[in-house]
Amino acid sequence: MQFTAMILSNVEVSPGYWRMRMTAPPECASARPGQFVMVRVNGAIDPLLRRPFGIFDIGSYTPAQSGAHPQPYMEMLYRVVGKGTAMLSALHGSDLLDILGPLGKGFDLGAPDEEKLIVGGGVGLAPLYLLAKELIKESKVRLFAGGRTRDDILCITEFERLGVECYTATEDGSLGECGLVTEALLRRLDQMQGGATIYACGPHGMLNAVAGIAAERSIPCQVSLEGYMACGVGACLGCVAPGRSHSPETPDFRCVCTEGPVFEAGELKWRE
Amino acid sequence: MKPDMSVNLAGIPLRNPVMTASGTFGYGEEFAEYVDMASIGAFITKGLSLKARAGNPTPRIVETPGGMLNAIGLQNVGIDAFITKKVPYLRSVNTPAIANFFGNTVDEYAEMARRLDEIPEVAGLEVNISCPNVKLGGIVFGTDPDSAASVVSACRAATKKPLIVKLSPNVTDVVAMARACEDAGADALSLINTLIGMAIDLNRRRPVLANITGGFSGPAIKPIALRMVWQVAKAVKVPIIGIGGIMNAVDALEFMLAGATAVQVGTASFINPGAAQKIAEDMEAWLIANGVADIKSLIGALET
């Protein structure tokens, strides 16, 4: 689906990280956690391509005018990394955006009785909030949020408000534990009795470590990947990721935008 | 009054001159949600080969001002899976599908032409002798007139369907390439494929693309494409398909003035999956606004 969204708010939630709320058509209400949208920052030819963003939240709001009915909204959490995201951060309420989506396959919500462990690194939390919101309806949910410094730990209070138990770790120790988020995850896994599913999104190094932990302990694990993509609909084939049996001699590529962005960790090729 | 938007492309009747370029429109079905196929002239499939190809390592694409570089590496499902998995969709749409293909050798090109000739749903063939991103096939045949002629002759002998040859801009003399392909039996020429470019990540001191170089496309290349279409149109008799940075109806109409009978929309479909349909509609609106009754009257109508 392609639609024009009106920005409702665009706020810097931490240095360099922004949260944008925009209007969305009713069809967006059924977006699955883990799906993404392709956003055209402006109508000019530079930047030329759309930018992919995970859907942070979906909800409804009631416009200020009298007699207004509740309307759906969508939120994105993004980091300013280049020209496109810098331009996005300069937009204001009532500005319009051209959006394609929701796109891709979302997370599988798994069995209700098992514990859900969500691991997010930095802006990797973007698709995990909507996931937590769905999972908490039926399961115990714990979030492990990691970053380089406290500035990279985003929107934790929102997760806590849902009833998610949150653990934080920063590499410089400025918030939560000093170290990698995977250490806190490992400690929790060591204490656990019953079944669990891991969900992760973040830098590739973190995903690699989480996938390794999950494989070692035979715990189901889903990861959400990023990819350089032009179209988001499976045509450009720019965003592929190496699949489990990939090697230079026998290539095995999976298309992140249409086969993902969420994959079972075991489907992908990881560093040994 | 509605203007006549139809053109005839080497025996393929098109309801309008707007086609979608190979490699930017998948196998058609990826865009079914966004484009009414019956609103465009034709679509061209992703480049096909005898065996499936997995393509190049990543990163495969990078954006540059006004354009993008890609080094996908001709990833495709291969001819057998094309027939079993993709052709049924072609059957379901009321729009000509043109199969783009390539080979590693002249014999492979001819074999591909033979296989595609047997598929009733394929309205025409587009020979890719211009992919800049693979070692074998593609551009090695597209930069030398004699090699190009040998590929085109072999394909010509293997198919009765309309045969389009897609030309590379990465040559010194595109007119010599065009003439060689026309003489070897091409029914139409499409140009231009992407220009070879590169992007560098200063901080990492490394090329951005895993393939180091890639094919440059998008609005930034339009002036080069227009110039080449104009040069080739003056030199050959076969119809020309103009390709290169077409983002809107004005761009498309400029290519027709330069001598193109039809156009292909490429990178624009990545940005707006419905771009080809919108361009066709806006071209018709331009004709109405300017009192042009037949779009064919614009082909090569540039005044110099």
C-alpha cells in the first residue's frame, strides 16, 4: 500500500535518535510487529531512494477538533545517520510524507506459555516495541537493551509501562550494567527453567552473538535484519543476506525485504 | 478527444510507449499490487540465464546524488524456474511481456533465445549484452561490434520473435555498436544500460560496493542517455527504446523527440512502484493539453 501520511509529532528522544508519529490509513492497524515501511523523505531527486524504517508503534488518537473520531497513527523510531534521516528529523507536525508499506514478514509470536526474551541494540529497538506490546498480552516478556552509552538506550520507560521487565547494559557503564547486553541475556538463560523464545534486532555483531547463544542452547530465535534496499518490494535484489548454506562457491541469498526482515536465526549464515 | 497512444515496436503492438526496464520490475508479479498492468505498454523481465544465478556479495547498491549504483550480478531464477513459476503470471496479464536474457557464451545466448522462442507468453526477446557487473556474459559482448554481431546473429537464427538488443553506454562509439547489431538482425535497440561507476567510503578507505564498481542509473544519467538515443536514432532504421533516468512524462516525451519509439522506466519504479503507469497517464494528459492527436508524430520530431 502507498499512502500520504501527515506528521503529528517528530521529537528527539535521545541525542541523535528521533521518534515520529504520523497519521496512517485504517489498513495499517493490522500491521504485524517486525514489518517496515519505505519512506520518501521529500519529492526531490536527492535523496533519490526511499528509506526503510521499522514500525515502532501503531495506535489510535483523537484529533483535537470537536466531534472528531479516533484515527489510526503509526510511529517510527530512527537514528540520524546521513542526509536522508537528517532531513527527516527537520520535518514538523503537519508536514506530509509519502509512505510504502507495511512491508515484509513480521515476527512469529510463538507459544503463549513460554517466556519471551527481547534483545535490542540501540535503534534496533525500533521494531521491538510493537512486538513487546503484542507478546505481553499472553506471555512474560523481558527486554535486554544494549548500547554504547546511555544515549543509545531508547524508550525504556515505554517498555516498562507495558509491564516488560527491562535490563540495560552499556559499554561505558553510563546506564545499567557495564558490558554487553548478551551477558545479561546469558545470566537470565542460566536461571530459566521452562521454554523461551528470543527476539533480536540491532547491530550485526550483537545479532551474531545472540544467534550463537540461541543455537548453543537450542532456543528458538528470530532476528530482524537491516539491508541496503532501493525498492522494499523484492525487485531490486539489493538487500539480500547470506542464508545458512551460503559460501562463495555455492551462494545462498535471502531477500531481506520480502523473505524477511525477520528470519529464524538458524536460516541465516553467521560467523563461527 | 483521446489521443492515439499506441506504437508498434518491431511487430509488438503497444497500447502506449511505456515499458518497465529489466531488473527493476522483477518478473511483473512483484508490482501487481501497485501497477495496473493493462495501463502500461509492456514489461521486461529480470535478466534470465540457462542456470539460476545467486548474484554478487553485498553491499550491492548505494545511493549517490540523483542516482544509484547497483552490482546485483544478474541474480535470477534461471530459465526452467522462469517457465514453471513465472510464466503463469505472464499468462494472466493483458500486457506484452518481453524476456530479457544473457549467456556466458555465444552458444548459451542462442540456447536461451531458442528456449524463450518456445514460450507463447513471451512477446519478444531483449538480449542483454551490456551488464557491467559480471565477468562473463553481458558487457564483454557489448563493447566490441564484432562480438555483439556474433551474439545477435546467433540469437536471430534461434528465434522468430521480435529481437531487441540492449546496448551499453560504456563504449567509445555507441553508433558503431548499434549499426553492428542492426546489421546482424536486431529488430529494435534499447539504450542505455547503466554506466559503470563507483562510490568510496572515505572513513573506511574502501569501495562501498562489494563488487567495487557498479551500474549507475537514475535521473543523473538522463542527459547521456538522451544524447546516445539521438545519435543512434539518426544512424539506424530499426525502432529504438529510450532508457536512462526517466522519472516522469516529460522525460519520456523528450526521449521520443530524440528518436525513441518507446521508453523503459527503471530506477523510478524503485521509488514509486506505480511510476510506469503514472508516466503513461501523464504523457496522455500532455498530448491532450498540447493538441497532439497521435503520439507517433513525436518520434524523432526534435527540431535542430
